[in-house]
Amino acid sequence: MVSMVVVLPYSIFGAELAPLKDTKLYRETATDCQRLDLSSWSHPTRTVLEKNKGVALDWVELCNNRKYPIFGVHFTYDPQGQTRDYFIPLYFEMLKANGRHPFSFVSLSDNLIINIAQMPKNGISERFEDFSE
């Protein structure tokens, strides 16, 4: 008897994430993404997110040879609203916890991608990208 195993390619774009596949983040920035199992994942960035009451973590993907994290989150506050006093400290804490390496938030309740990077002289680059459901 011959046994055959079929391996299907893993796709991060299930039904809930299908709108993300056409975003600049997934077309130009993030490659080879792998979803992490939150039940066993620990990292300093998770500690930052868990201590901040204004954010709930849904999922995490590591992309670009596991060096670029993308966090699927729900924010209590509007990332583009009058809430800079919440988000700027959060971005700095996340950058520090991530070794000053860039990362992205996918704000699921806002249909918004927020790309964060450290800039020279302790500045932050914050780029927004909308996506539709």
C-alpha cells in the first residue's frame, strides 16, 4: 500500500484577515509571516501590551525571518484621535521591548495598520494605512 501526504501551504489570510493581503504592509514590508501560538508565546512586547489597559492582543505574526512582528490588536482609543498621550508612550515602550526594531499594529476594530519604527535621536516614525473589511 502506498501512503501519500499532501502538504498545503500555510496562509495567514484566513477569512478574517483576507482584506490585509492587498495592503502595502503585506505586499511590500512583511514576507514569510508565521502566526504564533499565544498560549505559549512570551516576549517583552507581550508584557508591555498586557500592562496597557487600552489594548487587547488577538494575534501575533513574525515576518521577515521572524524579525518583524505584527500585532493584531483592538485599541480602546482611536489611534488617529486626540490620544497621543496614550499612543506615543506605548510606541516607545514597544520599541524598547522589541530591541528598537520596527513593528506593526493591525488595529482590527479601526481597520487600520500602524507601522512603527525608531528614528534617529529618539524619534518615532508612525505610518498609517487603512484597510477595508
